[in-house]
Amino acid sequence: MKKLSNEELLAELEVPFPVDQVLWRVTNIANNRTRGQVVPYADPRAYTDRLNALVSPQGWTRNYETVTMNNITRTKRNAEIVTGKILVTCKVIIDGLGTHSGTGEEWADEDNAMTSAEAQAFKRACSCFGLGRYFYDFDAPWVDIDEKGRPKKSPALAPWMVPENWRKGQRPSGKAAASSPPAGQTSSGSNGPVTSTHRNGNSAPSSATSNKSRQNGSSNGSTKTGVKPEGTAAQSQSGSELDQRIAALEETVGIKLYRWVLREYGHANQPHLVRDIQQKKRILDVLESATRGLRRMEAVLDRVSEQQVNALLAKLQAPPLNEIADMPTLVQVVQGLESIVNGSHPSVA
């Protein structure tokens, strides 16, 4: 086996898994139970196979530490039960690269609780080396699900998630050249995002007509600005001001819709990474349009029953109101709600 340099090894660890090893998990279900939000993942054996292929079975090790918490009350199937929780820490050591750790947890009364917690901890530790970390850059789509809550059809993988394309240089839109840990994960790998509860930023409840759901999610508080675009001094000042105005709308429109606009119109995940002034202005225009659309939605919701809202979302195959993550869906929903109230079909602008 050819020994790779540390740089080559890290680059190979980041390469996506083969397409046939990517699986899908439903994490959120719409109120009408016909649509679900799915995220990709890979079986732990795919991780061990990659490590064995790159550094040999002798070139890496993993250790688990398990702690059990007892006498915890939880609600399960509309009943309160007393159970426990299994907490697992996994430490992965790769020769030449060092050590990273990750944590996993599961309710003790769930099937295969120990296996699930160990797998979660192991994969989080691996992601600190870059292995499987690309899953965190995936925006979870909504798909049709069956009566058992399973996807009727797996989503198509983005081109950059195909190993051959990745090696040719394709990356998710807006991904910076210098990669950073996934959201919620430290450089030591001790805290990774919970793979079974991805919500992509929106924290409002799933009820279509609750007060919080009408606010379309919440901000993560990130308003990084100050990295000025290239160009003249006047352009830099204008760009910085635009960055601040764009970032200020993140909380207003919700993190999901905010990120969609940035990626769709600026191919970036932060406003300061968009170098073109005209692109920044376009992003600001779209975000302001989204703000007006959300206000119009708020204005009519009190005059539309929950049953009518659910029927409209089902007809449009749209997610719950707090999960709207793109402008076309927002336009359709606002037009639909306003047509219920007054029969008109105004556009979101």
C-alpha cells in the first residue's frame, strides 16, 4: 500500500462516499404526513472501509467510553415513561494525523440504543478529519413519503457529492477554500451536530399556524461582516454597507431562506464572500422582497383557518410555513393564502 503524505491523506478523507453507499433519513414530517425532509448519511462500515483502504487496519484505532444516565422521564407515544440515556464518546486515532473525538447519545429504551450512540460518536469523530464532513453542507430537501414515513424516492445527489466530480474540483456553492468544522462542532470534535435532528437553522415548531411558525424560523445570530470586496475604496465602502444590510435581514427572513438567497444569487454562504457589487444588490433586493412577502403572509393568516392552510400546503406540496426555504415556494404560498381571502393572485414583490 502506497503511503500518502498527510496532505494527500486529508484530501482523500474528504472525498464523498460512492453513490451506492449514501442512504437517506427522514428528519422532519409535514403536518399532512405526505411530505418529509431528508438528509443523507452513510453506514459506519463505509467509514471503516475508507480508513482501512487509506491507512490499513493497523494505521488507525478507535476507543469508546460509555456513560449511562438513569431515572430520566420522557414522553413516548403520548405516555410518560422512566428510562435512561446512553452517552458515548469515541476517540479516533489516525497515524500521522493525530486524535479527534466525538459524542453520541440515545434513549436507553430505543432499539439498538448502544449501537446507535456508538455510530453517532464514531462518525462525528471521523468528520473532524474530513471523513463524511461533506454531509453537513447538504441542504435537506422535501420529498414525498409513504404511510410509514419513508421516502418514496431518494433525492438525486448534487453533482459535487459524486466522488469523481469532487476530485475534479466541484464543491457546494459558497464553500470557502479554507474549510471549517460543521456548525456546532469544535475543532477537537467533542461536539458534533445531532444527525437525527437536522433542521437547517429554523427552530420554530412545525404547527402550520402557530405564532412562532409564522415567523419562518430564527437566526443563529451570525452577522459576520467587515471583509471588504476587492475594487476601489468607494466600491469597498459600498460593499461593506451592503454586507451589513444583507446580514441584518437574516433574522427577519429566517436562516433557511436567507441561506437559499445567498447561494442562489451569490453562490456563497456569507455576504462578504460575494465580490460583485451588483450581485450584492440583487441579493439585498431579493431578501427585501422576501421580507415583504412574509409580512403579507402574516397579514392574511389570521383570516385563514388552519384547515385551509393545511389544504393549501398539501396542494402545493409545500413544507410547513416555518420550513419555507426558497423564494418560489414563498411566492406560491403567499399567492395561495391571499387568493383564499380575496380571490386575487398578487405576486410577492
